[in-house]
Amino acid sequence: MSSSADHASENESSTNMIHDKDARITSLSNQKAAQNEMIEGLQRELGEAEIRHKEEVYWLRLELDNLGREKESIEDRVAEMYRDLSGFEQPETSSALEAEIANMTPLEMKETLTKYARTITILENQTSMVKQSCDEVVK
């Protein structure tokens, strides 16, 4: 009888071992399925992040292009201001100015004053435009 008890014990041991292995396989399958779901979720997140990144890069490049054009425009305006300023004659000394004024008739003085007033108005307008452009760039 001992051989049949041993055989039954072995059978029961084998059955328990098979059940344990089946449980282990089921557990591992469940873990694998959970990991696959997690991987799919992470891949979706990665895809969404890549799309957001590409979108952000697009907008940043667009903004960079716009800022480059604004910078060129401002540089052109500043160059124009310098050209306008170069036409504006400034006496070297106050005595030279006094001598020039002393030789002018009142009508010439009025014309010169009007010319300088116009130049100052133009410079003020250009300075205002440059300041406004700079403020917009800073925003």
C-alpha cells in the first residue's frame, strides 16, 4: 500500500505543482497584459507630446521670422533717421552759430527756424515710431 500512497502523493504533488504553474502563468499573462496597456498609453502620450512639440516649434519659428522682419524694419527706420540727421547741419561752436545768425536777415532766420522745426518734428515722429516698434517687439 505504500506504493499506492506514494503514487497518490506524487499525483497530488504533481497536480498542485501544475495548479501553481497555471496560477503563475495566469499571473504573468495578466502582468504582461497590464504592461502592454501601459506601453500603449505611454506611446499615445509620447505621440501627443511629439505633436505638441512640433506645433510649438512651428509657432516659435513663425514668431522668430516675424521678429526678424520687425528687426529689419526697425534697422531700416533707424538708418533712415541717421540719414535724416546727417542732413541736419550743426554748427561746431556757438560763436560760429552767432556769426551765421548775425549775417542772416530776419526772413532767412525765419526760414532756417522753420526748416529746423520741420526737421525736429520729423525726428520726433521717427523716434516715436521706433519706440513703438521696440515696445511691440518687447511684448
